[in-house]
Amino acid sequence: MNRELKRLSLVVLLMFLALFVASSTIQVGYADQLNADSRNTRAVNDSYNVQRGAIIVGGKPIAQSVRSDDRYQWQRQYSDGPLYSAVTGYLAVNGSATGIEGAMNQQLSGTSNADFFQRVKNIITGKHPQGNSVELTIDPVAQKAAYEALGDKRGAVVVEEVGTGKILAMVSKPDFDPNKLATHDSAAYTQTYDALQDADGEPLVNKAITDLNPPGSTFKPVVSTAAFETGRFTPSSQLPNPSALQLPGSSTVIHNDTGAKCQGDTGGNVSIQNAQVWSCNIPFAELGAKLGSSTIKSQAEAFGFNHQFSIPMRVSVSKYPGYDDQAELMQSAFGQQSDTATALQICMDSAAIANDGVVMEPNLVQSVITPDLDRQQEFDPQQFGRAMSADTAKTVTGMMVKGVDQGTGTNAKISGVSVAGKTGTAQNGDDKPYTLWFTGFAPADDPKFAVSVVVEDGGGLGQSGSGNSVAAPIARQVLEAVLNK
């Protein structure tokens, strides 16, 4: 009898342990995954019974939950909704969420693994459940300046703090009003969503981190860096300087933007420095052929190309695929062919040059704050890696300063401030409008802020606009605002 009782007790104990392990695994190990599953309608409905935490910029909420007079109890409200739409995203009545609302959903709703014991405590004490607030790195001055400077142009602006990777501004146009998507009226939400989906310029797409465009000449500092890091080239190294060049094994003929030889010609050659200052394609095509695909690819990857970043929103992967075909390789050296980049990646390139060659992990979240005002989580600056030596960074900086002072980036000049920069006027096909770029940092002698501007669809000018005429003035306006605040 005792033996049977022991066996039965052992079986009951093992069943209890199995149940405990299974329930603990679900409650802790899969909580985030289950809560995020769009099929979990109970979780969606329950989320509206929780006072969702605020999204905070500059000490003030730009998204918060207020009491609702319908069955959902809480209504999401966005202050200056269009201004911050690329950052906050939106939370819809069906539970779908984008931007920070989606990326930090568990923290904002108080359903993350880190909130498990707080949820238990709330049940025991009967305390009203609340989510955590999320404090962003966004600077309201930089965000407003970027928003106003971009105006009604289709594109994006990113501002990054040199040395930390903190994103101080992230604007995408066309924008949208997240309040209209946060309505509890399902029919109204669907109507608004469908209209935005069909609208010109894809307003629901965050062009700062999602859209991939050919980087054009903003890629030239990456290639210059690759050349100097080999130890075989200096800014004064000479490259062939014809007015036209037929690519090997191809019928394609490439030209410089002016259609003539690059400025600074000496006996049919031009220096790497002058080729970058005047943004000449042919010398960089020749330099690309000398460096080879693997060297350029390794350098691009040191800057962050071909890498998946999260800020914590997922960022499209900027790509330098590498090229076996010599003609394609030469075109890629001035940011064409299959080279693609986000506005964030191009900003990171400039920030790395400004930061003595060190690439920082980009980040949009400063901290997570509990309802009791404790900082549950803080995000410290993290290095992605070193892209170049400090000496190379100084050399490339000098070339970028000359590019603004006397080259193709003169519209980015700021009185009394040294600005380093690079323009880009990227082709998208024979008859398609150009993509217009500017990237740089200031002050060049004591770098604090890096910026990138991308204007898609030619800025409405087809193929008559340029990076200097359209994107550089936007960057100048933004840099002036953050330097003078």
C-alpha cells in the first residue's frame, strides 16, 4: 500500500512540475509573442482596459491615453500628430500598430516580461493597470526645424547626435495625422487607412528608415575612405580625367555632371580630393576599378551597409551587394547600379566621419519609465564598430569641408560655422526624376550634429534639380536651428 501511495505521489508531483514549467514558459517565455499576435483579439480588447503609457519628447507627451466614453475605456491622443507621425506611428482599434507604438508595444501596454511581477502586484492590490512611458531621444527643436525645412517635398530628414547615435530628428513626408487612425470607429479607421494607402507619396511609409534609394554621390566619401584605408592612396593621388568614359565590356558611356572634365585637371588627371569636392563620376569610376569590389564592400559594411539595424523600429537594410562585372563595379563607385541606402544610413556615414571614424548604433529610445517614475530601462550609447582610422576621418572631413566651401555643396554654407558635407544627385533610369541628397555635419572642427536629407521624385523638378539646389538648403536650415538653440 505504501509503495502504491509513493508511486501515486510521484506521478502527481511530476504532473505538477510539468504544469508549472508549461505555464511558466507561456507566462514568461512567450508572453511578448502571444500579446503581439494579431489573432489574439482578447489581448487587443484587454489592452484598451489599460492606461497605455505616454511617448515623451523633451519632457512632454506627444502620445498619451485619455478616458474614453465608449467600451474601450481609453483613447489614444497624439499632440502635433503630423509632426511626429514618422516617430510615433499609430495604434489602431484593431490592434495594429506602427512606429514606436508598435516597436515598444509591450512596454507601453505594460505586458512585457519585465512587467510580470508588476502585473501580479496589481492583481493582488487591485491597482488600476498602467503601461510604461517611453522617453525618446528626439529633440523637439530639431524635429520642428526638419519638418518645416522639408516642406511639401517628398522625402526624409534625419539628424543624429555625433558620438552617441541618438536620433534627434526623423521626419518623413508626406505625413499623416495618427489621431484619425486611432479612432475607435472601425469604419472610420478603415476609410482613413484605405485613403492613405491610395494617396500619392505613400504617407504611411517612413521614408527615413524604410525607403531605399540609390545614394548617388553621397557614397563617394565611403569610396574615398576605402582608398585611404588601403594606404595606397592620398587625397592628392591622381586619377584619369576624360570628359567621357565608355565602361569596359559595355556600350554604356558615363559623364561627369557638367559633361566636361572634372575641375582641377592637370595634364589629363585629377586628384581624389578634387574629384570628391566637384563630385565627378568618371574619376570615382576609375578609383572603383583600382580598389576592386571586395575592398569597397568591406568598407561599406564597416559603415553599416548590409546590416540589419533596429532603432527599435526595424530599418531597411542599405545594400552594397558587390559586383563581379567591371562596368557595374565602376558605376557602383559613385553610388549607382544596385547600391541602395536609407536616409538613416547616409546620416550614419557622416556621423562616423565626424566621430573620428567610429560608427555608433542608431537609437530612438532614451528610457522606459514605470508608472511609479522608476527608470525600468535606459539605453546607453553603443558602438557598432570602427569604419576608419582617426587620421582617415580627419582627411575625409577636410575634403567634405572643401565640398561645401567651394564645391558642389555651397548651398549648405552657414555664416561663421564650418560645415562638412556631400551632395548627391542620383539617377533612377533614363526618364525618371532624380533622387536628391545632402549629408554632412557641423561644426566641422568640433562635430556635434550630423544630418541627411533625401528628396525623392526630383523634388518636383524632374531631372533639372540637384542635391545642392534642393537638398543642401534644407540641411542648412536644420543645422542652423540645432546649432542656435
